Amino acid sequence: MLELDGLCVTFKVGSKDLQAVKNATLSIADGEVFGIVGTSGAGKSTLLRTINLLQKPTSGSILVDGIDITRFKGKDLRKLRSSIGMVFQHFNLIYTKTVYDNIAFPLRVLGTERTEVARRVPELLELVGLTDKAGAYPAKLSGGQKQRVGIARALANGPKILLCDEPTSALDLETTNAILDLLKDINKKLGITIVLISHEMVVVKKICTKVAVMSEGEIVEVGSAYDIFAAPVHSFTRQLVENTLDLELPERLLNEVRGALVKVVYKGARAEEPVLSDMIRTFAVGFNMLHGKIEYIGGQPLGVVVLDITGRPGAVAESIEYLKAKTASVEVISAVEVISSAEAIHG
């Protein structure tokens, strides 16, 4: 168990104090893939760096298996850092050394015997899919391959915790997905706790089981990855999720709406039910789907669609009430058809 309790980090900037992390409190379970997300300058990297004391906290405590590590020095600090691996955004490889020697480096620093190094490095190369690159130099590798070397190096001493500082922000989309799949596989095979920070919601959505959202140095919301996306509570979290969903419609489509423009959110098992086809049969309405998707977060479905619903007087209003009863939420964006239908119903 990794616990942060009332953690604060303050920097001196000229004559002023800048509070980069404000009273951060978190509990991260063993074997969890925990994401910390927020925009640039939110304090994510600073918070991550306190976990292995690359950044000393100003106040508060960091407990690893119940032991407060904030006062560790010398031998205790070196031992701590060998149990916490670190994966960096820009790889931080030694470009004058081969892939093999980059991975062997932390083992040799701790005085690991040659026979153990010779056993461990090939094992790590196989784990990250780089068996054929042992003798290559970093300059000859792609970005994804460099990050695989960085991950193997971070795992060399068998850490209990793996810290990932924006591990995919320097990579293209395809390579990002491959690296995230590798981290998920490592978590599953080794049972290692992973703490990953990112400014990209799609990254934490793909890999994390639990997420903390940071804004201006504060943790504003914590929850399962599914709940963060399906039911965000804080206004800043809702903004991040909305930007990720990207449901903005072009003006041309908005001008062509003929009925009621409605945004429907499905959660859980209901995202897989034939709600729309049932609506058509029951109320004899039609609809044009202008935007929408169903995706799976932690194996649970979350769907969002934007519909232009048309039909006879009263039918549109009735169909919207039906959707409200059958789905997680319904937002009427444009209600021309609903208003005219309600007037027809009530005379």
C-alpha cells in the first residue's frame, strides 16, 4: 500500500512561495494501475517525484507499507529508490551504451554479481520485446523501442512500484497504444503497482483502474476510471471529460436539425441494450444519429450519442421521457419539436 497524507510541496520563486502541491492525500493499493491526470502545471510531475523522494515534500507524509519514508537518507534512501522504478517522458537513456548495458546499469550500480546481470538482462529484454536489440545503441532505436528500454531498465532491480512520468507523450498514437498495452501486461504478469501521470485523458482511460484529477496543485477528484468518465463530479473533471468525448457538432449540422436535438448517455449494462430500436417501435418516431460511440473502460461500457429525433405531435416528447427512464442521462440541446409536441398534447 502506498499512501500520501497531507502532502505539500512549496518552491521559492524570488521572494514568493509557490505551492506546487497542496495537501495531497491518496491511497494506492498494491497491484493497482493508478493514474494522476491534469493539465500542464497542475503539479502532477512534482507529486510523482515525491514518491521516490527525487523531490522532498515540504510537509506531509508518504507511507510505503505503513512506513513513513519522508525522512529516509543515505543507505535507506538508496534502498528505497531501488524498490521504486522510474520511467521518464524522454527516455533518459545513456546514448554511449548499448541497450544491454543501459538495462544492466542499475544492477551494476547496486553491485549485482555478473552472473545475475547476465541472467536478468535477457529476461527483461524478452519481457519488453527487444531480445534482438541487445547490442544496438539508443540512436538506432525508434521512440517506442527507446521507451521499452526505459521500462526494462526501471524493472531491473525488481521494484514493487513503477512510476511513469508522461511515458507516452513523446510517442505517436500507435506506439502509445503499444506501450500502454505493454505496461498493462507487466502489471498483470508481475503484480507491480503502477503510478502513471498524464495530461491525456485517453491514456488514463485505457490503462488505469483508478484515477486522481489534479488542478492547480490540488487533487480535486478521485475515483475508479469508469466513474471518472461516466459520472465526473468536479467541474474541472467534467471539462476534461467533455474535451475527451469531443461531441461538438459543426454549424451546418445544427442548422439542419429537424426535430429535437438530444444527447443521451448510457452506462453499464444498459449501454448494450437495444434502447433506440425499442424507442422507434414503441413511439413510431425516427432519428438521425449525428454523433456517438460506445467504448469500454475497465471492461464496462459507456455510450454517448447525439440524436435528431423526429415524429408525430407528442411522440417526440414521449420518446424523450422513455429515454430518460432507460438511460443514464438525457440532455435536450434543442427543443423545437418537443415544444410543439407538448403544445399539441395539452391543446
